[in-house]
Amino acid sequence: MKRSMVWTLLLMGVALPACRESASGPKFIAGTGTVHQGAAECSAWFVRADSGGEHQVTQLPAEFQQNDLRVRFTLHPRNDLVSICMVGDITDVVSMEKL
């Protein structure tokens, strides 16, 4: 009886950690793209990546707040935030430079 209890607890200890949520998605998004401002109902700033992705940028520095500005960027996805814009993923700027 004790042996089966030990094996059961051992198996639970091995199996349960596999049930937790894994962090999905990239830790950083890097590339080149174009900065643009959202429509009137969503005044946020976005980066449209050349690869086709759309990224809403939080706290974009003033020097980059220009429509059709070409940039090289590194962004950090923010899975803990939501937006009413419903366009692309929400990100923080890690680094950005004008092209």
C-alpha cells in the first residue's frame, strides 16, 4: 500500500508541472517597418512590420510619432495588457531607430 502511494505521488509530481500554462510567443519582436497612427476612434501608434505584422506600441517616444516613418525596431510583447483598438499585439519599445 505504501509503495503504491509513493509511486502515485511521484507520478503526480512529474506530471503536474507539465499541465501549467507555458509562456507562448516570442520574448522580442525585431525587424523593420513603418510607424503610423491609428484611426480617429483609436489614436494609438502602431508599427507595421515589413514581414506583415501589426504592433500597437505603448509610450512611443515623441521623436518617432510621425506617420509613414521608416524604423528598425525591437519590441517586447505585453500579454498582460488589452486595448480597444483590436489591431495587432500590444508592445513596449525596447529599441528603435530611424532609417
